[in-house]
Amino acid sequence: MSSDPEVGGARTEELVIEAREAQRRRRPNRVQLIGDHLKREWQLYLLLLPTIVWLLVFLYKPMYGLQIAFKDYSIFRGVGGSPWIGLEHFYTLFGNDQFVRALKNTVIISFYSLLFGFPVPILLALMFNEVLNQTFKKTAQTVVYLPHFVSSVIIAGIVITSFSPSAGIVNTVMGWFGVDPVYFLTRPEWFRPIFVGTGIWQEAGFQSIVYLAAIAGISPTLYESAVVDGASRWQMMWKITLPSILPTIIIMLIIRIGNMLEISFEMIILLYQPATYETADVVNTFIYRQGLQGGQYDLAAAAGLFNAVVAFVLVMTANTVAKRYSRTSLW
């Protein structure tokens, strides 16, 4: 046996390398790990299969048609046979006064909806949390939840009737004070307030459920400790309830920002008219007129793709800012 330390050290190093190599060979590769996982959890993936198929067929497969935004599309040639024209449709869009107007209206209406509509569900949840009479609380919740489950057509009919110049309740009340009737839905300056207010009335109650669920998850010991310290209900709301649901508020805000350009298409179509195009026409209605009514499918696809890209940028930006400053984000 050699007593040379250098020879012994080299031999030891070789043995270590061989052991590591043998361990690496015995370690299953990624394909084997995935296969073992599928064998172990195949029941769960079988349950997920219908949803995966639905996503592939109805969400991912239609993305093949996005290429018509870069083609001179013809329904007779099909998607594959239509010639490529690059970014010409996007140049046409931004040179189109109607599209620029629709984009401007979309941003303004979305900003108003976010500014005035986002805090309302939070306030409703906080108020419901402070109600002690359970009968009144449940009745009030039912009343504010109800508009969400009513068809947009019926909601639009209620709005049109309420603001009617002849029999609408708004003009009737105004008449009691000697004000002449106004046909609000033909006035461009009134469309945005009516639309934003209708959206808040229809959705605020239902959206408050998320915040009520977050409030229900707050530990009661926090409130008990605050009572012992002599805190009032107002102080407990500001010092305990709001900070505890802040992560939920941030997540909902990120989602809301990502959907800023997705204004309720049905409600716009039901309420707007040529007299209010100036303030009511949005990107979705522009796509509807150009694509379905005008037959310019490629131009409408370009507008829709632009809309989706802007929404993606907005949600990524909001998520990054929220993660940096509050350590709460979607991912």
C-alpha cells in the first residue's frame, strides 16, 4: 500500500467523482419524474381534462386567426391563403379618426369606472361588516346583489325608462322643481356619468363578496385585543380591517387594471346611439361595426389585438409596481 499522500489524495478524489457520477446516473431524469407524477396523480388530471380541452379549443386554437391582423384577409382565400401585408392595418387604425376617438373614450370611461367604481365594493363590505342586525344585513345584501343577476337588456331598459323625458322618474323629480325635461341619453355629455353609474349599481354589490370573504378571514382575537385596549369601531376598521384586507384589495386592483379596456360591450350597444358616438363609442363597438357590420375582419382583428396587447402591458405594469411597493402581487 502506498503511503504517498499525493497518491492517496488523488485516489480519494477519483472515488468521490465516481460516487457522484453513479448517483447522477441513478437519479431519474425530468421525463421519468413527470411520468411518475402522472402515474401517481392520473385521477386529478383526468378531472382536469375537460377544462384543458375547453381551453385548447376555445381559447388557444382561435389564436391562430390573429394572423389576419397582418394579412389582407379574404373569406374566400381563408387565413392561410390571404397575403401578408405587415403592419398596414395598424397604420390604418391610428390614422382613423373613429378609432382614435373610440380609444380615447375607452380610456376615459375605464378611468372613471376605476376611480369611482373600485372603492364602492370595499365601502359596501366595510359597512356590511359593521351591521349587527342580521336580518337587516341579509336583506340589504340581497338587494345590492340582485342587479348583478339581472340581464343587461333589462338593466338597459330600466335606465332608458328612468331617464325618459316623458315618463322617467328622473325628469319627473326635476319637474317638481320647475326644471324642463331633458333627454339624457341623447346628450353626449351625460352618457359617461349614466354608464359609469349604471355599472356601479349593477356590479358593486356582487363584487363586495370578495372583500366580505377577506374580512371573514380576519382573526377575531385582533378585534378582542382592540376592545380590551379601548378602541372604537371606527379605529378597529382603520387599524385592523383595512390593513388585513389590503392584499385582497391590491390583487383586485391589478385584475381591474388589466380589464380596463374591456368595457361592457352589451351595455354600450344597448344605450348608445349615433347622437352620443362622440363620447360613447369605444374600441369594442368600433370592432363590432368594422368587423361584423362592415366586413373588415382584418382591420377589426388588428384593433382587437391592439386592445389585448395594451391590457397585457397594463396588468404586467400594475403587478410589477404592486410587487415592488407592497410585496403583494398575482405572481
